[in-house]
Amino acid sequence: MKKLLNIVRIATLVVGLFFAITPINKAFALSYDGSNPVSTGCAKDAVTKSRSGIVDRDDNFYGIVELKWSAKCRTSWGKITLYRAAPYDNGAYYANASVFSYTSSGTFRKRYNCADGGGNGVIMKGQTSCYTAQVYNGAGYKAYARGYINWGIASGTTGWY
């Protein structure tokens, strides 16, 4: 009986250690894929990891695109901010942002834009910004963002983080 009790104790210890070192946080963070950075609270500790100007062929600046990152959630998302409100939309969106997620080995994983669930919608006439849904961006992953004015007018791409 004493021997059986010791075996149960050792088994309990081994199982406890397994769960203590298993990357549960990574699995939880992956569940943030496609979710809204504001409603999840991830935007509260957001920092900008990379940014780029949104520029046309004549070097006219329209705004900036940012790759945002939350340390708490280990997620990233794209955000575009125009210098002036969108002057028109021609029945389609004026501007949009996308976030691209890859594994650190370079395999494409996911892409979201402002119009996807988790984003706040594309930029239409009179608006100045939008953000995308978020992607997991912890160990083993990397991301970048792209912002663009529709109809190929102008674009910008952030660096990787």
C-alpha cells in the first residue's frame, strides 16, 4: 500500500511538472487570431514595433501604416492612419490595412485586413483610420503590416517584428 501511494505521488508530480512547462500561453494566444485588439484588451499595452509612410509614385504622403504589438497578449495587428479624411470612396473603400503572419522559418500563416471580423472596417469617405484583426506574434512567429489607398494610388509596408 505504501509503495502504491509513492507511485501515485510520483505520477502526480510528473503530470504537474508537465503542465507547468507546457506552453499553454502559446495555445491561448493563438486563440486571439482574428480577434479585435480593442475588445480583447490587447490594445491597452500596444506599442508600435514598425511604421512606414503611405506614399505614391510622386512621393506624396497620405498617412502611415503601423505594426502594433501587445506584450500581454503576444499579438500584432496593422493600423493605418491618414493625414486627412478620405475625400471619396467611389462606391468601394478608400483605404485599408493588412497584417501578415508567418512562422519564423518563413511559412505564411494568416492574413487579416480592416474589413475582416476583428477589424474595425475599411476607411470610407470622411474617415481617417482603421485597424486589422490580430495575429499571434510570440516565439516562433513574425508579422508585418501593409497599408494602401485603393485603386493602386499609394501604399506602405512596415518592417518585420
